Amino acid sequence: MCGIVGAVAQRDVAEILLEGLRRLEYRGYDSAGLAVIQGKTLARIRRVGKVKNLTDAINENPVIGGTGIAHTRWATHGEPSERNAHPHLSNENIAVVHNGIIENYKELKNELSKEGYAFTSETDTEVLTHLIHKLQNETKDLLSAVQKATKIVTGAYGTAVIDSNNSDQMIVARSGSPLVIGLGIGEHFVASDQLALLPVTSRFIYLEEGDVARLTRKTVEIFDKNGQPVDRKINLVDAKSDSADKGEYRHYMMKEIFEQPTCVRQTLEGRINTQGVESGIFGNGFEAITGQIKHVTIVACGTSYHAGMVAKYWFEQYAGVSCSVEIASEFRYRKFYVHEGSLFVSISQSGETADTLAALRLAKEQGYLSSLTICNVMGSSLVRESDFNFMTRAGTEIGVASTKAFTTQLVSLLLLVLTLGRHKGLTSDHEKEMVAALMQLPGKIEQALMANDVIETLAEEFADKNHALFLGRGDQYPIAMEGALKLKEISYIHAEAYAAGELKHGPIALIDADMPVIVVAPNNELLEKLHSNVEEVRARGSILYVFADKAAKFESDDTQKVVDVVATEAITAPIVYTVPLQLLSYHVAVIKGTDVDQPRNLAKSVTVE
Ligand code: AGP
């Protein structure tokens, strides 16, 4: 949420900062701004809206200088406006960009106001800026001022600070919101996501909780939460694996939908063989505890939560392990019961979702057997703080609506189900059948993608609708939920999902000719039940859109449109059926002309509560 980029260099950095912001724009896009030390003063430019608006402004009024900070914002305190956009200034010499939330900003604002500081914005960031200015006056050193400020403010944040009186220095601090330092030769950088810095470096240091660092052109000094100098590992990142390029596609989302066969192959590579799942894939020591695992608690948000919901069906059906799934923002604020031998599993594309991270931290204090995260971002907070991690290898996902991250999460969860199932009576023949289905999965997704043109035409019928209902049964119910979430997120059509058997207990009252009903209907043991549910809807005048394989025997007519989905094994059907629903949302959004990759009010990485 929000993106930070900063640089201390000999060369002019405005273009580096702007490119970094473009790459981070998926994190927030209400407004953007930049401040560069130009001679002895700060040149600051801010604009409401996309980074493009800021770029245009800078093209008209170029800023020249080697030290600067920049920010793309997802508003928390104060509306998206130029005066609330970052960087914020104090006394015209201190400039600050900040991610996250300062919880005690009101008290601090009162105190600072009494001391004569005037506020020009509604943000918590401006409070931090004046606080740092005040502490710098007292300590005469920007590093000490930031260190002191971090002891005074509460909340989760990442920040970068510059002072026009010392142009060869930038101070950065991390507390709950990720920051990475990029190492150059005679120049150093900072960002909230390494993706921003890949054009300028491939060497990164991930700051730890409570770290404060001083960057100059030639040096990087890092201090831990106790103020002690520390060395942090340098990580080499393969820039090729992190393409921020849309290629031939009009939107990142479409590119990412079509990347799914490749991503699934990557997720499986080296992790299965024809006999079953390879051992050791969840990390050293994981298999030593699998025999003790009696229950799995999954905690996640949004799309990742839906992956967890599918996995619950799988754990209980195939692995014989009980499983509970919960939304992180609920889990973290309630008293929960820890079953004996419980494995805590978090699922997250970004690895930085504030609620999921807080849930993990809480779980670690509550007697879980162990913690595992299924995540797409190496070095992220969830990966670093969990006992075990399993990388989904989907590659960077830029579209705010998650697609390839979801399907690779499901693949990863299936591998976990098989690994645990071995200890609970899953036969080796059954395991063999399941890995065979997994091996075929990339090909099945390729076939599912072939329905793209049909779905594009179908999407026209949704563009003037205000509501839609998604139905599924069994492990397709969470897929219906995910389909509804996708449609809401990018087309702004109100959509809800129900377990098809639940319809008659209330929601059937909504059915009329203006309520399209989308049904996910693979040929499985619940098919007959689903057929009955579909007839109940048809009898009430709704138009049905049924995604089904031929053997499910649905036929198109005036009130029912059937989209053929490739026949697939029951175990992988939830993954395959996700794909046409992604395509449907995408095409409806394109027809409606919404901002597909950066839908309103959303951000890719939700690092605030
Ligand atoms: C997905 O399309 C959403 N943008 C959102 O629900 C997302 O899945 C959720 O915020 C969780 O994010 P995470 O996977 O990075 O933890």
C-alpha cells in the first residue's frame, strides 16, 4: 500500500524515481509526488492521480539533483489531493515519504501544534515530518532524529527522509512496512518493493523490523531496533524473473491470466515426480513434524482466503486432516481455540498483508505446532517470520486483481495436502493419480484459455447489469466466491456467491430477469444436485451462464448459455474452472471501460489494517 522510492547518487535521479513509481503504481495510485535536493533547496512536485500526471509536470518543470525521494499514494488519512500527497516538508528542508499508518498521530499533532508547527495536510505523514524536524533541531543529526522518532510513533510504517542541508544522505526506517535497499556502485537506493529498483540494481538488502539505515552515495550503515550497527545479508535478484512489461497484452491482468500454464509448471518444477510429491519441498525439518499434524488452521485475506477455502475441502477429503479457514482481520481480534497438533498456514501473494502478518505473529505466541506460509514474494515479511515457507513461483503479479497468484496458491496447497495425506492413509496409488492430474494441469489451463473469444462475446451481456450471482457446490463454491470477487473488483458490478444448495434459504428471492446467474458445474458427484438448483433458478426467469464440461449435460437455449470447459480430474477442477471466470471479469471490465489493472479504491499490497 503506497510505494516509496529513494536515491542518493551522483547523477540526476528524477527519471529513476519516476520509473520506480511507475513500477510501484500497482500499490497505490491516488496521487504521486517527488522531492529532489536541487542545489541547497528541495524541489517538490506532487500531482493527484496517476504517475503519468506527475511525469507530465516534471517534463514541464524538470528537477535536477542526485538525492531524492518519491511516493505513490493509497489514501489512508485525508482524501487524495495534492496537499495530502507525499513528500511532506518541514521547514522547507526536511522531506519525508511514508507508507503505513502512524497510530498516535493525533496526540503528536496536538503537541507539535502547541510548539508552533503548522499543518498543511490531513495526513499522519506530515506529523512524522515535523516530529523529525523537531528532533533534528535537538540532536543536530538526521539519523539520531529518525531513530528517536521511531521510538515515539506507534503503528506500522516504512519511511525515507532527506534534508536539503545535507545532500549526500538519506535516512530510511522500517517498522511493519517493507523496505529494501538497492546497492549500486557509488549510488544507493531504497524502495518499498525491489521491483521498483530492478532497472538500476540487482543487489538488495531487506531491512528487518525496527531497522534504521543511513545511505550515502558511498556507504550504507544499518542499525537494529536497539540502535546497534548490524550487517544484513546482500541478496542477488534475477531481474529477468521480474518482468514489469505488458508485452503484447493490453493489460497486465490479461498477461497474467495467460501466464498461468507457465506459472503452474514453475510451481510444480522439481516438486513432483511420476510417483508422487518430492520429499523436502516444504523445507528442512518439515517432514519431521508432519506425523504430529492433526489440524491445519489457514488464515488469509481476499483471494488468498478463497484459496484456503478450497484447500479445506481437499485437506478433509484427501488428507484426512481437519482444517479451519479464517479471514485474517477476524482471526487476529478474537479468542480462538488452538487444536492440539495444529499447523498454522498463512497464504499471501504479497507476503506483506498487515492482517495476515498480525495473525501469524499472534499465532506464534499461542502454541501452534509450527507455521508455514504459502507466498509469492521471496524475502517478504510472512516468509521471513514463518517457520517454513513454500514459494508459489508465479512471478511478479502487477494487476491488482489476483489471478496467477491464486491458481499457483491452489497448486501449492495441493502439494501440501498430498504431503500430509501420506501420513494419514492416502495410498501411494491415489498419490500417483493426483500427481498425474497435476502434470496435466498446465495443458488443461491452456485448453480452458481457448474459450477466451467465446467469453469475450458473452461478456457483452453483463456490461449493463448491476448485479450478478455466482453459484457452485463443494470445492467449486469458493471458486464461485473468487469469480464474484473478481467481477466486483474490476467491473464494479455487485456480485455475490452462494453455495447452490443455500439459494432456496433466502437469496432465491433476488432472482429475476435482471439478475444473471453464473454457475460453475464440473461433472462431479454433486452434479445432479446442482442440476436441480439450476432448474430452481430457471423457473424464476433468470438468465443462466453455465461453465461446464460436455459430460455435465447442460445445453444452451433461450434462458441458459453454456460455455464448454475442458473435462478435468476432480482434484484439479477448481483450478481449471477459475480461468473462465477470470476471463469473464476481465472482458466485462474492458467493455465497461474501467481501469482493469488499477481498479478504483484498491491497492495490490494491503499493508494497513
Ligand atoms: C485479489 O484480487 C485482491 N486484490 C485481494 O483480495 C488480495 O487477494 C488480498 O488483499 C490478499 O492479499 P495477499 O494475497 O497479498 O495477502
